Amino acid sequence: MSANSDDRSGRSERQTQKLPERQALRKSDPASEDAKGRRRKDVLRAVIDQYVETAEPVGSKSISTSLASSSATIRNEMAALEEDGFLEQPHTSAGRVPTPSGYRVYVNELMRRHRLSVEETEQLNRALEQRVTELDRIIAYAGRIASSLTSFPAYALTRAKTELTASRFNVIEIDSRSFILVAMLTGETVKNKLFHLPSPVPEGFFIRAEAILNSSFTGIAEAAVTESLISAAERASGDRLGIFAAMSAFIIELLRDTPRGGYAVSGGARLLEHPEFRDAEKAQRLLGFIEDEDAVASLPSPDRDSKTKITIGPENLARELENTSVVVTRYDMGDDTELLLGVVGPTRMDYPRVLSRLQYIARGLTGTADAVLARGLTGTADAAPTRGITAQTPTVPESPDE
């Protein structure tokens, strides 16, 4: 008996010693980690989908059935997501809500493709079947449709696709204390300015300055005219009077004057339909910002190699947009012009549906803009109706988990 007991005790001890090793193996098992990661993403997606729909904090019980997991398991995953900064708990006794970081993971990795239903397609086509005869009216019309079909305030604008740059500079010396800077811009525009200096400059300075301007300041956009570029030009030319700083200020002013078409904002009152903006003062601050044409420079724009962009909460540069999301899409209208169509709303937004509808509207409106630009219809009565698109348009990449 004692021998058997000792034998069992020894085996038990050896098993106990191996237990941590097995746990370590389980922790480092890639398959186990992948499964845990997929489950955590499923929980995050479920929380966001439900929160977008209800605008109420989400508890573990409310999503456990759809995820076929116990409330305890979901609760642990939600706690881990909160620790990682993807969820937060507005009150101790409440469920969780997504953070901007959680929404970003959702947009980048988790949101499913939204295919327009037959009913949605018919609704969009009905909205697009209107005769529009002037380009400015297309901009206002685009904003109205986007706001109506997304239930958010919308903005629309047209602008030149290419950034304004200088192709050549000439420095014309008047005397040792004054000169004229002539700038030839893209689009064959010529601008000039007379400069007066506080003291004479050395002989040959204007020749050197012209050479530096043409070698370093041509073919670049306004953002590239930096302090470091100006300092380098001052050193190379021997400028001790701040001449290049003054010329650069003039160049920046010219390059900022990028030709832009119309700008329209529609549906401002729709903000009040969302719980996040029931405070009228908060809603008015946001609307006052986006209705100002000077705000265009602060509104996000798709990157050069993309037609869409979504910015969430603090990703927006403007302070007025730090608690909102902006979804914007871009389409080529020809004649070196592009249409930007965007909506502004709370971070609790149905991103796949909003993006899908914006893309559909922009494509339909592009047909009308093409007709206006091609036919020169600026107020005539026989303009072609806006083109509808009959095919359902997939707009969001498949989630990697699908």
C-alpha cells in the first residue's frame, strides 16, 4: 500500500511540475492565440454594430447569444478590449462603448462589405433623377442628396485635381534696394510683386536669388515651402536681410490660392437627430465650423492613391471635429476637376452603409457633371438628367475574418 501510495504521489508530483510547462505551451500555441484574437475581434465588431444601432452601452449578455459564447467569456474579452483601449465604460454599472481606437480597428479590419439592396438602389436612383444644368447647382444638389440619404450633415465641393505650383521665377532688379518678383504658375497664370529693401544688397545678389528660386522653389506645392528650405536659400544666397523669407511668404500666398469651385453644406438640422448632438450649443459650434468656407482646408481629403477616407475623432486636425467622424469620397469630374462629397457625424456611425451610399451618389453625380462640362450647359433647359447606376456596388473590402 505504501509503495503504491508513494508511486502515485511521485507521479502526481511530476504531473504538477509539468503543469506550468503545459500552460506555457498553451499560451504560446499560435492556433490558440489566433482563435483568441478572432474571438476578441468578433466581440469588438458585435459591440460596435449594436452600439451604432442603439446608441446605448453594450453589455455582455446582449451579444453573447449572437456570438454563441457565455456571458462570462464575453465579459472577459470586453475587459481585455477595454484594457487595450478599444472599449470604455462610461459608468461603473453600464456596459461598454467603442473608443476612437476601437472604431479605427473596426474600419480598417472588421467592417463587412455593405451591398446596396434593390430598395436602396431604387431610392438612390430616384434621388438622382433630376435635371441639373449648372455646375454650382450640382454641388448644392450633391450635398442635399448625401444628407438626405445618410441622415447626417453633408458637404460637397469641387476643386482642381492638381496642386498649384510655380514653373518659373524672374527677379527684375530696379535698383540696389528694390526689385520685382515675377512668378509663372501652372495654368499659365503670372503674378508679380514689388519689394523694397531696408538697405542695398551686394552686386550679383538678384542673379543668385533667381537661380536659387528656379532650382529649389519650382514644381513644389505650398506645403513644401518650409522653414528649412527658406533657411537653406538664405545661406546659399548670402541673404542677411530676410529677403527670401519675404519672397517665400508671397510664394506661399500664391500657391494657397488653388482654384476651387462651389462649396455647399446641407442637412445641418440632422445633427439634432443623434443623441450625441442633442445639446443645441454643441451642434451649433460644429455646424458653424463646417458651414464656413474657410473650413475646407481643415476637412479631410482622400490620399492621392485613394478615393475614400474615414477620419475618426481625434484623427481630425480641427478642434471642432475632434468628437466627430468624417467620411469623404472623391470622383474625377474631368477638366482637371474633382468632386469631394462627405458627411460629418458622431463617431457612432454606420460606416459601411454611409460609405457605400456616398460612393454611389458621387458616381451618379459625376455623370451629370460630365454632361454639364462637355456641353457647356450653364442655365439651358435641355440638360441631361443625372445618371443612375443600376448595378449594386460593393464598396468596402471584405473583412479578413470572413
